[in-house]
Amino acid sequence: MSSKENKITPRYGIEVPIEVIKKGKLSNFLVTKKLFTGFSIKNPSLGPYLDRLRNKIGITRAQFCEIFGKAANRYNIIVNGMEGINLEMFLDVPKHPIVQKELTAIQLNNLKVKFENFLTAQNTIIVWSKIRLKFNLNNLEKIKLNNQIYVILPITNWEVKKTRDAVKEYIIEYYKKNIRAPDTVKIRKKFSGFIESERLSGRTYNDFLRECKIPPIREKIYNWADPKDRKIVEDWVIESYNEFGQPPTGEEAREKFSGFVGYLSRHGTTWNDYLRSHGYPLHLEMKYDYSDPQTQKEIIKWIEDYVDFYGRSPTSDELKEVFGGFINYLLRQGMTWNDFLKKYGFPINLEINYDWSDPKNIAKVETWLKNYFDKYEESPSAPEVDNVWGGFRVHIGKLGKTLNDFLQSRGYPIYDKEKNQKEGDLFDNLGKFSLNLINKNCLINYRVHHPTLESTESYLIPDGIVHNLAEKPIKLKGKSIFLKRGQKLDEIIEFKRSYGGIKPKDWAKYPKIAKKIKFYLLKGGVNIPPVEIHGCKISFHSKKELITELKMRANPSNRSKINKTIQKIFSLDKGITDLDDEQLSLDAF
């Protein structure tokens, strides 16, 4: 196997002879091939072991942190296992001059064996951004090449044997029930990111179906001039719309029915024209005619309201949440979002002229980071940094660094979008379950319609609603509430992972439909003062306050449910997303 074959390239994993791992040579393999640079290693036992190693070597905490490229004040965080250690630096520890000087040859050999065991342990994860990998033999897929057994070192989550097996199991079960494979619409819905990962690996969905020993889709040759074949497409669109609440995209149509989108094009029409002609709504990207002056006036009015409220212009990402597709329209006109803002006299974003070569400006970012972390107990996301320090990420990018590199070098945990999203979703579910226990009259997951929402979206769905229906009647129909202009709900309750998880549209829209808003935050929430917007009083509450409310309502009939709910909130705050692992009693809190 050539070195070229072993580089991380857009294909399915890296083949490694199984004997490399069995003989404890995986570390050497990774170092020699320069694989997985930028990844970190995490293991609950690694920190305490490194603490004992430092004592054995007899060096200061600062010297020890320097070995791993960490700030001296991160020592306790390292040994407590609160954040990962750069994998490349970890593998280089046995070769570090200080380590080589202080340990005997036997001790160095034992150290290498111990590090190898950590690398391939069942409870070790190799992390980079959203990717979580394991190099334990039980987790690796095995293949036979030229009469030799290899294992596949995954590059992405979708190349991990366990996750691939889950997709395979779903497809095989689907095939047994329906005598056909699920199409990519269903796979994208159930396994978000899988199809894209396969494409990056140079593989198609049909390649994976063949791997599952399932007949590929799109094998039939269609005659699109035949109404019967066109009816097959129409039935598929109906099925997709009924199941997912929106029609499939043109890309999904191309994958499902080879040549159909091309057939439409040859007849002077598009996939969206086809959807319109059959009475289906379009995706947000195609909802508006952006060449229409009236639509542009609507966008300008939205920007004016946004600037009045926030004191700044919306970012392009915030624009996309309301007017998806407008950025692409501008680009086709040779304009950027900032060009559009300038044209109509709005303040632009991300063009603050900082001299990033000046250490004083870097120090300002560091001070801001400290204040942010002290307040919210987590690192900011990239958009949050961009909104305050325009051009900073471009500057560090020119130095070959990412925002996460900068955060780690200053002793802060990286912003893990996927993990944070998962924690936020779980806390949201736990919060709504808690409302059932705290207030039986709370309306959960109700759609709220209001005249002020009509220009952008027809309704909002708060987590919980508290309203005195007897004294202040409102129109209720099923799980929908229809407010008149001037009407407001008594109180909305929302559950967010952190203060940073409150989106701009939450700030802009919820105050228009409620007199009070209570945000419960999994992280932080204790020192954030209340605010008032458009006459709506907004307060912030910590998980401890939620737990206290649950405990106050505990009785013999609901104690078990409350006990488990509190245990799950407590576990989730510690980063445990497998919420059935720990059993704690109420008294533990």
C-alpha cells in the first residue's frame, strides 16, 4: 500500500493492516503518515494519568501545559478531563526532550505502551469539530485485501461501523417491508449528512445500497413522454409531501428519477415550475420573486425594523432565515449583502477596520472572550465573534489557524456546534416534560398565529404558554391559537441551552405576542439581568431554579417522574447525553 493511498482523501476511510493495531503500532502509523492532524483525544482516565506522569517527571504545571500547547491556567481542566488534548502533541509526548531526559528507557517504553492503550481504548474518542471517532478494534470495520486483513480507520462519523450499520439496518428493514430501497429523501430525513458524506468519499447512494446487498434505485429506464411514467414522479412528490410536509428538491428528483429534470428543461420549464403547476409550495429559497420591487420594499422595511431594534444591520445568515434565496439573487446581480446595505443607507457588518497585527486589538478580543466565558460558561460561536470582531477570523485564518485553535490556545473550550445543538434539543424536551409536571394548565407546543407574523411566517411555536383563558379569552382551535392585533399572551416559557442559543428571531418576534417571557438556560442564567422589549418583560432562569420548582411539586404520585427528570437535567449539564446511564435521587440535589 503506497503512502498516497493512506492520506486522508475524499474516499471511504483509511485502510490499516490489523496487525498494526494488534502489535501496538498505531501511534507510529499515524505519526509517520501525518494523519488526523487537528484532532483531539479524550478519555476520562487520561487526565489523572497525566497528572501522575507530571509528578513522576518532576516538572511544574506550566511546563507540563507547554508540552500540550496549553495555557498554564488550563492544568486543572486538562487533568480533570474537561477538554481534549491535541492528538499530534499527545503522540509526540514520549519524544519530548523533557520526558526523554527524566525517564529511563524502560519507563519510556512503558509510557509508549500506555499511550497506545489510551489511543485504542473502548472509552477513548478522537474528536475534531463535529466528528467523534473510536480506534478500538471492536468499533472498526474489517475488510480483506490481497489475503490480508485490514481495518478501516474512519474519517467522519458516517464512516464509523456502528453508524453505518444503523443506516444499513434501516435500509434492509425498509426493503423487507416495501420490496424497494428508501429513496434519498427518506435517508436525508432520518440520517442527516449521510448522503453528503458518501459523496465526499466519491461514493453514491447506489454504491451503499449494493454494499447492503439491496437492488439500487434508478435502474429503470423511463420514457418521460409517457404520462404513466410522469405519474410515477407525481405520486412520489405526493408521498414525500405528505410524509415530510414539503416537496422534494430538484436535486432529490435527479437522484430518484434519472433524466426527469432534464426532460423538464428541454420543454422550457423547471422543477419549481413543475411543483407550482401541481399546487405545491416552493422551498424558502424560491418563495419570493426578488426582482419584484414590492418584495425588495418588504426586505428594506424588515431591515429598518431590525436596525431600530438591535442597533445594527442583520447578518446574511439572519437574512436567510426570513428571505432565503435573496443573497443568491444579489450575487447574480453582481452585488453582495453589504453592497445592498450600503445602497439603502444601512450600517454594514464585518468591515470594521481593526489592525490585527496590533497586540492591543488581540488583547481586546481576549478580554471580550473572558467576559463572555465568565457570563455564559461557554465559548462563543463563530457568528458571534464575527458580529463583534469583524475580520478577526480572516486574520487568524491567514496564519493557518481556526477560531477553535485560538480558543484552545487561550485556555477556552472549543465551540462544539453539534454537541451544543444536541444538548439544546434534549434540554428543550426535558423542559417541556417538566412543564407538564409543574403546571398542568400550561399549553405546550401550540401554534400561535398573530397579524404581525404574516409577512415572514404564519405562526410561532413556543415551548410553553401560560394564559388565563377565563379572564382573557383568546381564539383556540385544536393546537392553534389565533391572536388579534393588540392581543398578547400572559407568559411564554422557552428552554435554551445557553443565552447564546436565543436566536435573533426569538428576540424580535416573541415580545410581540407575549407580556412576559421566561428563558430557562441549561448553562448560566444566574447573573443575567431581566430586560424589557416592546412592553414585554423578559427574565432568565438557571437549571437550578427549574430543579427547585420540580422538587417543590414532588409528591408520592409524581416523585418517580420528577426524580428521573431532575437526574436527566443534572446529567445533561455534565455533558452526558445518554440520559439513562445515571440514577440519582431527589436528595442528591
